[in-house]
Amino acid sequence: MRNVTPDNLTDIAAASFGGLPDARQRELVQALVRAMHAYARDVRLTHAEWRAALAFLHRTAAITSDSRSEFSLLSDVTGLSSLVDLMASAPDTTPGSVLGPFHTVGSPWLENPANLVGANTGEVVVIRGQVRSVDGTPLPDATLDYWQNASNGLYWQVDDAQPRDNLRCQMQVDAEGRFEIATIRPVPYEIPTDGPVWSDLVEPAGRSSWRSAHAHVIVSAPGHRTLVTELFDAEDPYLDQDAVFGVREALIGRYEPTREPALCRRLGLSGESCPVMRFDISLAPERPG
Ligand code: BEZ
Ligand code: FE
């Protein structure tokens, strides 16, 4: 390996990882080396640019902690997170969308129908739907893990004024795969603007810092691929400028004024009508093997 040249370097560097014992890891690392070299050749990367990129990554690492990953944000704003979500989505099923940084395991299990309103201010709404397999069969064993922000835009983890576990729950669907959640209408909020991803990349590009209003849900069912996705609001002003490319047409629902006294009673809501969004979910069967 003493005669390294621009022509043989990429092959030599990729081959140097040939000893990685896991075949998939070997494929990932070798392809990454080739992609990085191809990029550097393509843009004719200079020393100054390479140093600036490393300095950016150092600053990205410096602001990252257990409760805040600037690297996830980098993946989100460059569309990489959404690309991975979309590649994992099977045709004719509900598309995936970004997990985001505010999912934490261990949400409380609530009875279905669930009421998350508690002491929150904001517009009381209902989200309901049915979980089915892609062939239309209802999935009565499905579970939901649901979380959203409060009316000040913040998730409970970053807002001392909110009680622990505010506006999040896990729940089991009913015998027909149906679920009902009374909650407050999620509002748009900004991605973190105190780190290098915002100051060096997103802001100078003239891009929006806003995430379109959404609720997150992870849907799991035996024999099916777990879906991580989001529900968007057809009336939200940021649908066309979501900072992390999470919006998909199939994920946009509309809160329709609905008069249904029995629904309000079931969910413990006062009055006989409320805005209801219908959000049906279609899951793909697990891949064979
Ligand atoms: C979120 O949806 O919670 C989120 C996603 C990406 C960046 C920041 C927040
Ligand atoms: Fe979110």
C-alpha cells in the first residue's frame, strides 16, 4: 500500500474495511467510503472546506447531549431521515414520517377511548381511526404510542410547566382495530435554533424553522411492520414548508365539525359536538424472513 495514488486510493480505502466480520456493516462502511470519496472528487474539496466541515461536526457534537441530538436534527433538515422513512414504507400503506427527538419510551397505557386533555388549554379535538392490514383486515391486536406538543408549542420534556407525560399515551385498539383520542389540537413549532444546524445551514439558506402542526404515532401489530408516522392538519399554514420534510399528502387530515353526542360522552367531553379528524392506518405485513 505504499504507492497510493488518486486513482487507487478509493479502492484501497474501501478494501481496508474488508475484514469487518458483519457482511451488512461491511457493505455499509465500504459504500460510505466510496460515496465520500466520490463527493470529494466531484466538488474538488479543498483543505479549507474539509477543515470547516470537521469544525461544523465538532460544534454539532459539542451541543449534543442525552436529551438533545444535533446529529438527528442534521439528518432531519437534510432530508435523510425522511428518505429512510419513505424507503421503508410499503406501497399502498400509510407512509412513515420522522420520529423526531421527543419520543421517549414508557408512555402511560390508557384505556381506549383515551382522553389526554387534562389541564391543557387549546382547542379540544378528537382523532379517531382504524388500524388495518394492507388488504383491509382490521388489526385488533394493534397498539398505538401517541405523543404531541402542548398549546405553547412545547413537548412536556422541555417545559417544566407541564406535568410529566402530558399529551402522550400508549393504547390498545378495540376488537375492530378502532381507536379514539380526545386531545387538544397540536400547534406548529420551531426546530431548535440555538445550534450549528440552524445557524450554519438552515437559516443562511433562507429556510423556515417551522414544523407544520402534527401529532406523532407509532403503530405496532403482530405480524406487521411497525409504522412511525405523523398526522398533519389540513388547515396548518406550514404544510408546504415543514423544516424536516415530514409532510405527505396521505398524512394530512381535516378536523371536521362533528355532532355526535355519544362520541363526546364516551370521551368525557362536555357538549355534543367537537372537531373530529379521521385517520385510518394501513400496515404492511412483515417481510418474509
Ligand atoms: C418533532 O417532530 O418533534 C421534531 C422533528 C425534527 C426536529 C425537531 C422536532
Ligand atoms: Fe413533533
